[in-house]
Amino acid sequence: MARPDGRFRRLLLLGTNIDLDLKVSELGVGQRQRVEILKVLYRGANILILDEPTAVLVPQEVDELFINLRQLVTQGATVLFISHKLDEVLAVSDRITVMRHGTTVATVVPSEVHRLTLAELMVGSDLPAPTARVIAIGKNERLVVRDLTLIVEGKKSPVQNVSFAVYEGEIVGIAGVEGNGQFELCAAILGLEKSTGVVEVCGRDMTHSSTRERLDAGIAYIPFDRHREGLMLNSSLWENALLGREERFSHALLINRSAAKQACREIIERFDVMTPSDTVPAFVLSGGNQQKLVVGRSLSVGPSVLIAAHPTRGIDVGAQAAIWDEIRIARDNGMAVLLVSADLEEILALSDRILIIFDGRISAELAPEDADPQILGTFMTGGRVSLLTMVKPAVGVSAAQDL
Amino acid sequence: MKSGSLRNAFSGARSSLVALGSSIGGIFIALIICAGLLLITGKDPLRAYSKILETGLDGQKLLEMLKRATPLMLSATAVAVGFKLNLFNIGVEGQYLFAALIAAEMGTHVSLPAPVHVAFILLVAMVAGAAWASIAALLKVVRGVNEVISTIMLNFIALSFIQWLFENFFRDDSDGGLNVKTTVLARSARMPDLVAGRLNAMFLVALLAVAVYWVVIFKSRFGFQLRASGLNPNAARTSGIPAKRMAVTALLISGSIAGLVAMPYVLGEAFAYGPNATPTQLGFAGIAVALLGRNHPVGIIGAALLFGFLDSTSAELQLSGVPSSIVKVIQAIIVLTVVIVNEASMRMFNKRTAERTAAKLKTASFPI
């Protein structure tokens, strides 16, 4: 192996002391990241773009990273630091630009901005008032999750000790910046990922059950990504509508094609899916209509529990309103809904109760009428809130006490 | 809207037509490329092609085509079952040779009335083929070993294992001569001929196997789950279809069909297994036939017949000064061009379908 040349040695002065003969696999996560940064610097990069660089680091490593970044900046480098953790952004940046829904909202200087203002900028200040609900929430727990922790080897678990319950006729919103464990939480509840803890569906312990058994027990799932987890894009609509329901539409082990097509047409009709027919492949539909089909498929099995993950992502307003209405109707009919979304408008429009997920844990529980942008933004970005009167900390989480 | 929905109701049929048309187009392109190759090597392509047609279209040769297509249909179907789940079972070769030896040997140890005896041997062959495939299935779901690697290696293991079994236990020298075989099966274990000495009833068994493949994969609930798992593994898993069980079942079905590949020879020609009496390479040919037939039952039969046709002519070609290897070259180029032309035209067709639908929905008035 070639010995490091002068340029590399200078780079090594950046407070790093990595044994250059070690294999990357033998390094810790923080050191690996440093190697990664060294690599781009060595190639002569002047502009560094760091996307959520602290996600895998422990606090000491974060501090070290920030010192390194500062040094680089004094040497003339430009650093673009992307993060949803307010404290980090405030600690490391010279200027902060806030993005929301794909556009920049504001550019501020850290010394001139209060963190609560920043939180508000992130989530938006013009959130709608939560809609009043008509029917009272039932008394039966439909979905209970206790101490759910994902089992992963060698890494920090993306979901840690999550506990909550969803009652019949209730929509519980899980709000959070994407990548804080929402996806893994849904996967664990559905039994797609191995986890410890307890999952109960309609009073039945499903902890050790397969995904199919959990679905049969009454869960329906609207997946995060309709293309990745929802649809077979090259297959016809009726086959897509059949997915997950094939046992209902088969007779003597054979698929009952006409019944399956009929069921698909019912979804098309009821959910107003705009399509020329039920035989076109799914890829010809627009995103909104694909999503309506996925939502329709989930609701058509008459589930007791609906897990709706980003049910209206990337679709037009008309389709969004239609899907929201369907979820409300389902709730009014006694369904328990777990709504996972990064879209606060959606969370506030639908939820009866809001849980905030941050870094794989439920960090707070709010009533929608208490949820203002500052509080939501602060919790979603890992901050603490001093508004004790408004915030009930979730069980086992010391969100509000840590003041 | 009315006429539009009617037209689109046939979009499934239309895509089949596109597949068929592009396959035929691909075959013609392949023939043109081969003609170029023949010209380069100084042969007259027209003479070669007319010779192929002339020999192949003879009545006797057409029977030969059906005979040669029989094992190809079986091995292609075996491969296609795997392909439907994105599993590449390269191990059909080892599976059918192992099954041939075990079935031929087991067949000599029972005495049963004729139809039952034949059915028994077929069943043993299927079980033996599935058993050999189960090793790869087990490795896949328990240790995550890619089936491509394991089935390739199991082919070599099968060949050595078969040789060892044959030399040490099953070899029967009582017949004398150089063509060593297992003990010759009783008369009751012989597959009846459809055309005496030319074509035996395994041809019908192969057609039946393709038909069963069609029903199981395209019509049954299990087949739907299998295809869904192949088309979008994440969506299938999310909707509760167990991925591992699908992989195991698909490999076992694939292996059991593979077990039948050598039966036309074991039950119809040699009445035994023998290193020289049982043809090899049929498992690999099946991969090409499955690719050419797009894993579709009709496609598999068509592709097997085409390959059988070309194979049936190769011996005669040599005699008339056309290199018989041209047949293998044509086959290989056909597979390549058809796969490429198919894929390109399906993409174009899909794109046009999407655009048309979008345009149609835009012009129609919908309340939003």
C-alpha cells in the first residue's frame, strides 16, 4: 500500500488519528465517516455536501465532526450541512436555509434566530385547525404495541421501545421527519422485520405470527411507497387489486377471475380510480389513481386496523381529499387507524391523537388542538419543549421533564 | 369512452400479439445475421437455408422434430417455473440426470402392471429431481446461498455422484458390449409408442406438463402468489405472501419437472440409464428454450418445436456440405435477437399504452 503523500498528511492534521493500515471494516462508524470525508477531500473537493451526517454518530463523535468541519471551513472549504436536528444546525452553520415540501422557505443567520422560530419555519405556520370529529372514540384497543424494538445486528436499532395503543374509531397520527424509524415501525408491526416486544391485534397476541396471519387478524396496510411495496406495475389492475386478497377470490385453489375483476371494478367505482378498464397495467395510471387503487384494496377487506403510511404522498389535491375522506369514513365505522406521515397538514387534518417519533422513539404525545407548529417542529427535530401545560409526555419518555 | 374501454379490454391480448410478432421478427433478424456469417465463411446462405427446410420438412423429420422437442419442453418448463419467481435454476441438468439414474434403477426393483409401472417410474423421477433441487432450495432459505451458484455447483456434484452410484452399485454388465447401462427395465415399464420407433407417448406427457404449468402458474392461487413474488417481491411480502415458502416450492416444482426430462430415453429408447444412452446438455438447452418462449406455455411449445426442427436437420446438413454447427449458431443467435427484439418492442408498446391512456383520460371530462 502506498504511503500517504504530503497532501494526505495535511488532511490527517484535521484532528483525525486513523491508523491508515486498518481495513475500513475494522473501524467504528464515526471513523468510517471520517474516512469518507477524507476521501472526498483527498480527491480535491472544495465543496462538501453532508446529508444527515450525524445520524449514525454518538454525541462525542458529533462534536468531533463539528470541530473538523470548522477547521475545513477556515481552510476555505464550503460545507453544505443537511440535517433535521435543529441544535446541530444552529451549532455548526453560518447560514441556515429552511426547506419544506421541496422549496426553500427562508434563509436565516443562527445568531439572529430563535430555535422555536426555526422549528415553526420547518413545519409551516399556517397549519389547518384540526377537524372536529363526530363519533366518540371506542373503548376497545384494536392495535397494541408494547416495547417494540427492531432486531438489527451491529447497528443502532431504528425502532426502540415503542409503545402505544390505537382504539376503535380512533386515528393516531405518527408524525416525524422521514428516516426516524417510521418505516421500520410499520414493518415490525406487520411482522416483516424481526423485533422484540408485543404486538396485539384486536386483543390477540400476534407477536409471533407471520405477516399473513397478522393481516388476517384484521390489519390492512397502505405502504409508504406504492411502487416499491404496493403494486406490480406491469400487471393488470385487477391482478393488483387481487394482491393480498387472493384467498378471498379463489375457489378450489384456482383464482376466480371474474369475481376478482368484479371486485376490482368495485374499487375503481367506489374510489373513483380514473382508468379505461380493469385490464390495463398499473403503470399507465397516474400516481393519484394508483394510490386510490392501493387504498381501495386495503379498505375493501374490511380491516379492524388500518396502517396508513404516507397515504397521500405525491398525489394531487383531489385524490388527497378523496383518500382523507375514505380514512375518515373508515374511522367513523369503528376502524382503528395508525396514520404515519411526514406531512403535518395530513397529521392535523386526520388525527385524534398525535405521537411524535424521533430517532426511533416516541418522543411525545399530543392532542391535535395542542399541536402548534413550534411544538411539533421542536419535537420532530429532537428538541425539548418547555410548555408543560400543553404537552403530555408519552409513557416512559422523559420529554417534558428534562427541562 | 365506450369504444375506448372495449379496445383496452383487449390490451392483454394485444401485448401477447406484440410478443408473438416481435418473436417472429427476431427470428428473421437472426436468420439474416446467420446468413451474413455464412457468407463470411464462404458458404452460400440460401443453399444452407433451403437445405435445412428441405430436410426438415420431410415427414420423417417432422416426427424427429416432435421427438427432439419433447425433452426440451420439459426442461424449459422446469426452468420457466423458476424464472417466474426470478429464480434461475441452472441445475436442471444435474436434476434430470440424477432423476434418470434413480428412476431407471428403482424401476427394475418393482413389478407392476404396465401403466402403473410407467407411472411409478415417472413419479420416482419427479421425486428424485425435486430431491436434488431441494438441496439448492435448502441452501437458499437457510443460508441465503444464491441458487445460480448452488445449482451450477450441484450440476458438477450430480455428475460425479451419478458416476459413482452407477459404477459401484447400478451398473449391469450382464448385457455385455460397450454400451453399459443399468439393468434393462421390464416390458411393463416401457412408454408406448405413438408412431412405432419414431415418437413415444412422452411427447404427450410433455404437453401435459406444459398444460399443468399453465394452470398452476397462470390460473391457480399459488401461481398468482408465485408470479406476484417474482414481479414485485416487496409488494408480495408486504401483502403476506411468504417469500421463503415460495422459493422452496418453486424450486421443488422446477426439480420435479426436470426429473422427467430424460424419461423419453429411459422409458422409450434405452429402457435403462446409461452414460451413453442418456443424452446430456438438455438442461442447458431448456434455458434457451424458456428464454425464447418467454416462459409462456405456448411460447415454450413453439420454441421447443423450433429447436427440435433445427436439431433434426443437423445430421443431414453435414452430409450435404453445410456445416451442421450452423444449427447451433442459428439457435443461439435466435435466442439473443428474440430476447432483445421482444424486450425492445414490449417497452415501446408499454410506453405507448401509458401515453395513450394518459391522453385519453385527459380528453375525457372527469369531476375532480
